[in-house]
Amino acid sequence: MANGIKEAYLNQYKDIASQNLNQNRQNLSYTDSPIFQKGYEAWNPTGIGSLTGQNLTLPMVNLAGLAGGFDVSGIANVFGDQTSAAFANKLINPVFSGTATYPEKLKYANVFGHEMSHLGWDYKKPSERINVPGVGIEGDEAFAKSGLSQTDYGGEEQWNYMHDLMYGPRSKYIGEDLSKMFTGLPKGSPQKEKALEEAQGILKDFGKSGMTTYSIPGKDYLTDKGLINKGDLSYTPKAYNEIAWSGLTTPSKQAIGFGINPFEDTKAAGQWYAQQKYKKMSKAKKQAQFQEIVRQGEAAEAAKKKAAADAAAAKQASLQARVTTQANREARRRISQGEGRDYGKTETRASSGWQSSPFNRGGIVDLYKYGGFI
């Protein structure tokens, strides 16, 4: 039963996310993230923590929030249960009934991804945490989970929103001016009235959901916390510091692009995902990929050797040409001075200097020819 419920939630998410991936600069969804994958695997929708959150915690929190004008759509880690997550009925009912507006679908996708990710973070063991005397020691899971109670520290909520910024689906109306839907149409025409009504309907639907037409997951929280810069949404020095001392394991830090500007298409997350895909690649595919790399390397080496051989041959040809030219020039000079050609002349012992050779007498050297000196 639990698996059936999980699949139903996940399928709704996938359907919604597939319609919004063009708004994610790396074209990634939560399902591409190792954090989400681990969290979804851990989630037990029928466990005591999830049922308590669904039927008790969320209704009580939202009842108390009526006076303050706020509501909570999802919750995770109920009473410290790492398998628990629950979602408000007003969030899930329109989606599962098929009556959800576009903003309601978008909100469901982001809340579901956010809460599942809360269950997927890995923290270092005490012996593995960075400890620099006089500087500081990395936080632990307990400290991260209690982040909401800290004055200027959001704990796990911080990197969960950084995760949202990278993997969450975004509004398809980002960068669009809804007034262009009806601007320029004839005044009082049915076309303009219809376009105006559609634009007002979009704004109304977003207002009901508590979202804006230019909604970017995590943006407002991270900006208010001073963790990303306005405009390009790049990490601030504070963000790097918070992640560095978070106590998260290296893979968890990599999943949120630690050390990488998230505005640059979340390269770190994309590289991490590519690494996971390679690890899951079949042995045959890996072998074929390796053979292709070897083939390309051999081809490059062969081309390098051929280029070197061609260069050597060209150098030799050039040298031979210079020698021939010099010889011809010398021959012409000698002829012009009346000397005969020296081609085909028979070499004799006298002309070859044989008599001065140490082998003139059958290889016996005359040690006394020059007074005992050779």
C-alpha cells in the first residue's frame, strides 16, 4: 500500500515537472537529484510520523496560522522521524482530483520535491567532521535539524532551498509581461476582452496559491538570508561558508553545487548527475566507451607520428636540394676555370692515399716510421 501511495505522488510530480523543465536552466528535476532519490526511498507515507503529520500536525499548525495569515503546505521529519513527510489536503486534493490550476500544480511539485529532499541529506560521522582549533568545527545533523530555532542560521532549511533553486520547476511566465496578451488588440474587440480576461485569470490563480507569476523556488528565502545575490542568483561568501561548515558529506555538498555559481546552469549538479549515470551504465557500454577513447587516442598518436615523419622527410629533401645546388655551383665554377669533369674517373691506390694507410703492408703497422710514434 505504501509503495502505491508513493508512486501516485511521484507520478503526479513527474507529470507536472515535465511541463516546466524548460524553466530550469540545467533541465534537471528533483528526480535527477541523489538527495531527492534517497529521501523518496526513505519516505514511508503510512508510517506513524507521516500519519501524525498529515492528520494532526499540519491541521493544527494551519489552524493556528489563520490569524497570522499564513499556512503550511508540507512537513517532513515529524518528531525526528527520518521517514516521515506529509502534505496539506488543500495542496494535494486539487492535484489528485484533476481540478488543479497551473499555479496549484506548480506549488504541489515544489512542495513535494522540497519535503522529500529533507529526508535525503547525509551528514558526516563525528570523527569525519572538520575541526580547526581556533577557527571552528563542522556542525552535525542535530544542529542542522534545529536550525529553525537559531537566530541567524537556517540549518538544513538553507541547503534544502539551495537544492530547490537547482532542481525545482519554475513558473513558465518568468520574464513574460502578461499585459502583452491584450496590448495592441482593437479597443472593445472580443479578442481584447478575451485576452484581458485570460491575463486577469492567470494573476488571480497565482494569487490564490500564494505564488507569483515569476516564481523561482528558493529565491526569496535565500535572498533574504543573504545566501544568493540578487539578479544572477549566484552564491554569496556567506553561502559558501554555511555549506563548508554544514557537516554534510561531500556528495551532499556536491549535489547543491558547492563551489559553483548556481546561475551557471548548476554545473556542479549536472556533473554529479552525469557521474551517477556513468556508474549505472552497463559494462558493455562502458567497454565500448573505453574502446572508443582508445581508438581516438591511437588515431591521434598515429597522426602525430605521420606529421613528424613528413616533417623529417621534408627536412631531408630540403637538405639534399641544398647539397645538390652547391655541388652544381662548384662544378660550374671549376669548368669555367678550365678544369675537366671529375665524373667516372678510375680511382687508383696512389690517388686514394693507400700508401699512407696503416694497412699498406697487410695490416702491419710500422711503429718506427716516425721515430717510434705512429
